[in-house]
Amino acid sequence: MTQPPQYPEQQPQYPQPQSAPLYPQPSPSYPGQQVPPQYPHQTPPQAPPQYAQPYAPIPPQYTQAATPPPTPPAPAPADQAHPHHISTDPRRIHLSSQQRRTDATAVGNLLLHLPNFLCSLFVVGLVAAFFGDFALVVVLLWIASGALVFHRPTESALARHLLRLRYPTPQERAKLEPVWREVTARAGVEGRTYELWVEDSDSLNAVAAAGHIVGVTRFAMNQLPNGELAAVMAHELGHHVGGHAWSGLLGYWYALPGRVAWRVLKVVSAVAFHVSKAFGCFGVAFVVLLVGGLAFATISTLYGLPLLILGVPYALAAVGRRSELRADEHAAALGFAPMLAAVLDKLHRQEQSEQAEVTARNGGVPVEESALSRLLSSHPDHHTRLHHLQRYLQPQQPY
């Protein structure tokens, strides 16, 4: 073993400077003492880099969804500022004890269709004669078929194929039903008794069909304020509660065989007249005498009843005009008189626009309506309808 070195007892004295710089000195190593190894990857700590802006840590993301922002309130409908806008908020409905009635115009309509009914009965009897012993059964079945007017599937078929109506879409129903609820609430009528239908038309119109159908055009539904739309629907409801709709359809149904027979006779007479021209004057005279003899025999056999049919269209048109005034009064009595007057003004402007188009197509020459066509019109003129609304438009005098 190696002997440690021997040092003298007294160490030499060296002069000490007054102030010496202090430098880091490595610790002395002694024999037998192991120096820890130095690793090249160990570097002295450095100061963190300086950034122009302080470092902002990113907040942790959680799986929970953030609270959605509050939904802004829905914009108010555009027609709420219209003077004819009405409130359609649900409220209590007081139903009247008498949901329907048959007024004088409905009764008159049925009576005026009586000649048509008898002529149709004669035609059905002639056709039923070909069935032998079942002739009476055929006639009774035809008479009982009038009940189909109040059969819901039959009404739907008539509305779809004859009137070109359709069921409303969910969006259209959401627009129509609040207005209809307000109308029926004012009238005291059960609104679910009737069905709402839509006609794809760009004209202002509505219809009361069969016994339970109220139809409005797409234009009336989308372009009218809800108060004016309510006035239109109240007018059609007046046709229903007054019995005008079902009596008109019932009369039309029972007159249908007579109408078909009349058209067949017209076609046969026209064909016979054209064929008779080939035989000269004698052929024409023969056809005229034949047709005249048949007509005289029919009139004398039915006690002159066919002559009444010539005046029935004019009487039915007069009753129809009266029923329109009754329906106007029904809507006005429910508080829709100002709205209905506005609708009538729009209808009048629409008619004037159509007349202007006809005049333009006619080379600028106006087409005057004849007195006969006015007598056959089923609707009163614009001024007559406004005249009957005046007592509802005037302010009520306080007592």
C-alpha cells in the first residue's frame, strides 16, 4: 500500500492580497476520492425566451357542450301592422243551439229545381223501362242517391274532380286553422264539422261546396291579411249555415239526368239538320216538323211543364244573387264588414283588369255585357253588395 506523503509541520507564509476575486474553484480531489462523471448532455439552465406578448395557456377542452345562445324572438308577422289584422288567440267558444238553418233562399232554390227534377224523373223512367221488372227499383235508387250529397267520401271526390280542390299542406293548415277557429268562434259553430280545402289559383275566390267543404284559393290565403281572409271564410260559412250549399248541390244533382238528355237532343237535332241539307228543302222541312211534333207532344203530355224550364235559369240566378247578399250579411254581422268591403274592392279591381285584357285583345273595342247575361249572373254587382253593407259599416250611435 502506498504511503501518504509527509508534509512539514509549518506551512510557508505567503502574502495575501487585500481583495481577491472569487472564482469558482473545483473542490480538491484527494487520493482515493472518486470524481462524479460529467455527462455531455447536461447543460447549464438557460433563461426562458422572451416573447413580445405574454404566453396565455390554452384552457382545457371538456366533453360537455357549451350552453347554446338564447334563441332570438320570432319576428312578428308582416300583416300585424295592417288595419284589418285580427287576433286569433284561442279562447272559449260558446256554441249556438242551432248550428244550421234553411233560410228562404235555400227553400226557393229547391222549389225552382222542381221542374228540373220532374224532367229528370221522366228521363230516368224512360231509361229504367229497359230494365223490365226492376224499373221501379232503378227509379227509387236514383231518388235515394241524393243522400250522397252529405256523404263525406262523395263530397271529397266532387271537390277534387269537379272543383279542382286539394287538401292543404301542414304549412297552409297552420295558416288557415287559426283564422277559421276565430270565424267559427264568433258564429258559435263547431268548426270541426267542416273541412278546409285549397284551390291552386292566382285569383281571389272561395267556395262553399257540398255540405262540409270550405275552399279558398292560394291567392286569398297568401295575399290577404288574416282579417280579410276571415271575412271571406265567414261569407262561405254563411252559405253553409243558411243551407245554400247543400240545396244548390242537391238541385244540381237531381237536374243532371235532364241536362244530359237535353244535350243529347241538341246533338241529335244538329246532326239531323246537317243531314237533311243533302235532301234540299224537303229534307229540312221534314226534320223541323219531326222535332216540332215531338216537342209539342212532350209539352202537352207534361202539361206545359217543359216551358217552365226555359225561365228556370233566370229565376235560379236571381235566387243565387240573393243568397250572396245573405252570406255577406252573415259575415258582416260577425264583425267583418270593413274587411269584406275591402275584399269586394279588390274583386272589383280584378274584374276591371280582366275586362281591360279582353278589350285589349278585341282591338281596343270594349265588350259590353248584355242585359240577358246580367240576368243570368249568379252574383250581384259590386255597387249592390256595398250598398247592402252600408248599415254594418256606419258607426253605431250611442243610446
